[in-house]
Amino acid sequence: MKPNLLVIDDNPDVIKALKVLFHLDDIHCHGALSPQEGLRLLSEHKFDLVIQDMNFSTDTISGEEGIQLFRDIRAQYVDMPIILLTAWANLESAVQLVKAGAADYLSKPWDDDKLLVTVKNLIELNQLQSAHQGNQRKKSSRVQQLQSKFDLCGLQFASDVMINLLEMATQVANSDVPVLIRGPNGAGKEKIAEVLQANSRFRDAPFVKVNIGALPNDLMEAELFGAEAGAFTGNTKRRIGRFEAANNGTLFLDEIGNLSLEGQKKLLRVLELGEFERLGSTETQKVRVRILSATNTDLSTAIKEGTFREDLYYRLNLIELSLPPLSERMDDLPLLSQFFLEDDFELSEEAEELLHNYHWPGNVRELQNCMKRAMLLSQSHLIEPLQLGIQLDSQKMKDAREALTKNDIIEALEQHDHVIAKTAKALNLSRQALYRRMDKFGIET
């Protein structure tokens, strides 16, 4: 679709010249001889850019008419790129309007090549910004739908990858099929299991959690399946296992990769037949339990090494949810850090940048501990980098931060299609820090 421009100038020769110039470059161009006609055309048609004069009345050189026209356009069309055509007498006014949001100004007589390049760049930039804003609106709508329809158990998220994961999780939550949650330690696998439970038909039934990785091998089967009195040394009475406790509800098996081969055999039987025996008993117990499991290990490798049963693996991951580390969903970081801070505390700009530049090997759990530590050590409501306990080359960060110029930020924005998250990552800034610098330099999104 060809770009569509509007030229507002009281000189018909100017309009004619610009129409010819843009026509030769395959760009539609309309003309208006007065501010009133220009505003009318803007209300009737969709334009990608406006080129406006600064004076319209005979013998007027103050530029006040152009200033008023600019304000009228900007009031109704906030994102419309506007190029000012000005004589030298209006240069100061044009500069002030650029500071107020005009895209550029060109002096009469203009340079055709420069004007064409300026127009094409502005149209392309505006299209990219419109596309980005559209994507942000869609993203916001998806988040709102999730929050309004489902119980997300207080989960804090803003990244695309978490939106996708939660959409899938809430879609399968109401079924009774096994779900395997994969992800590194501390990333929030248990929280995803809670979301699955809260939005399932078992939400009011027992929800039993067991960290298999924390159980000694010789007690693991007794914990899961129970044991009769005397089944092992020190067991003086019948012990109810986690499966019995979770009957008609949900059992969450964290670190499932640590389950012994004998335990895997019994788990497979429960999944297939819904039955098992307590240790030391030949009496078969019947249960109806939905299994949610989680692991931070590569079960495919464990299968090859003979430490995990392949048939059990395919039983457990009928639905698989992959939870990435925090370092791969840094858009979640601002929400998570504020969530873990008490209301009286906030992060300084330097602290935010330090959090953003850290690689978070301990994931969300490490971030939570970091915020707790900072609140304990901070002597005011403002948390500084020193209280975070994160080791980075702070001087190097400071030098790089102070060296950033307006052109650096503009170039980075253009290279990343004005996507703030990507631009901030490329500049080693948090999104909030990037917004502050854009505001400082007068750069619009």
C-alpha cells in the first residue's frame, strides 16, 4: 500500500512541486491551502505524515499560525509525524516545535533528496512504531484475559514466553491428564503446578506436594506409597503415603528424575491401573490421583543412561510445560522485584540496572532472597546496589551508562525496530532506565 501524505501550505506552487516530487517516488500526496482545510482532510482520510507551513496569512512571518496548526494536529493525532517547512525567520519557532514533538523541520527552499529521505525514514519508523504498539496492545489484552478468567495464584509475569506458557497451562488445567513441568531450580515450577491445580476440577480436592529430591532413597517409597508397621527399622505404626493422602485430588512430584527405579515401577502402575501396595503389605490400594511432576534434569539423557524408565517418561509428559530461566524472561524482572519488595521500599536506578545486568543463576528464588536481603540491609526506603549483594563490575557499568549519548539510544532503537525490550537489552539497561534516558533526551517511543 502506497504511503499517503498531506501538505498544508497556502502557496499552491509549493503543493504542486511536492506532489510531483512524491509522485515520482510512488508516494500519494494531497494538498490543503489552509489550516482549516488541512484539519478537514485529516478527519476524512488516513495519512501517514503531514508537511505543514509555518505561515498562512499574507505578510505574516511570526509563525503563530503554524504553531497553532501543529498543536491542533497533535491534539487529535498524537502519533502523526509532522515535518515543518520554515523560512529562516521561523527557525526558532520550528526548533521549539521539534522539542515539543515535531518530527523534523526543513528550510525553504528545501533539498529534494533530503526531504525524500526524511519522509521515507519517518514513514517507516511510524509504521514500525504502530506495529509495535499493536503488538503491545495484543500482549496486554492476552494478559488481561488470563488474569480475568483464571486464578494465577499471584504469579507476576510480563514476558511473551510466560504468557504463552500460562495460556497453555490454563487450557489443559481442567483435564486430568499428567503434566510434566520442566525448568531449572528456582524458576517457579511449583508455582506453575499451583496454577494448574487452582484452575482444575480438583481445585477443592487434596493437593499434596512432595519434593522427591529431598527424600532419602530408602524412605522415598514409604513416603509415596506408605508402609505397614515394621516394614523397615524404626517404623512402629502404619504410615499413610502421599498417594493415599492425595486420593481424588492432585499429587505434585517435584524433582521426579530422582525417583528410584523401583519407585518408578510402582508409579507407572499407579498411572496405568490406579493401584499400589504399601511397603510390607500385599493388600492392593485403589486411588484416583492426578499427577503433576517437575524436573530440572534432562530425562531423555537419564533414559539413555538407564536411570529413568522410558515408558514412565511418556506417561508423565502427555502435556509438557517448559519454564525458562529468569535470564530468558527478563521482562518479568521489574514486576517480580517489586512484588518481593515491601511497599515502603523501591529500587534506585543503579540498583535496577544491576538487577538487569545480572545473570540470575538461582532464578526467581535468588531474586526473592536478594530482595529480602536488600530490605534488611537498607537504611532508607531507597535500595542501592550495595544492599543487593550482587557482584558485578559496577565501575564498568557506570562508565558505560554515562557514555550513552542521545544518538546511541536513537541508533539502538532503530536497529531493534523501536522494540523497547530488545533495545534495553542491547544497551544493558532495564526498560525503566531506558525510558528515563529517552525522557531525559526528549526521545519519543
